[in-house]
Amino acid sequence: MNTISLKLPDHLLERLESESKARGTTKSSLVRECLEKSLDGRAAKDAGSCHDLARDLAGSIKGLPRDLATNPKYMEGFGR
């Protein structure tokens, strides 16, 4: 396992020490746990919406009307 150095403001260090004592674990272990949770949660958020994932496909089919998504006349009978 690698070692890193980290600078923390006093109030954050106090919270880290307090929480590690309450859990009966080391500060290093608690920091690793928090980093894992934070980075895992961020990866899920970064996946984006369906639109974000397919954005590069928008406009890739030639010959369609430019207002296909906004003009109500193209929606007549849709879903029947």
C-alpha cells in the first residue's frame, strides 16, 4: 500500500480524529473508506442521462426534418 501526505484544516482533523475514535478505527482507514464512497458515488453520477450518453448520435441521420422533436404535427398518431 502506498503512502500519501495530506494537509487538513484543524476543524476537519478534529472531526476525523473524533470519528475514528468513535468507530474504533484508524484515521487512515476512515479516510480510505470515505474516499472509496465518494469516488464510487461520483462514478455513478458521472454516467449521465440517456441524452448525455447518446448526444453524439443527435443529428447523425440525414434527411429528417430539423424540427422533428418540437413540431406537434410529427407526433400525430404516435404511440397508437
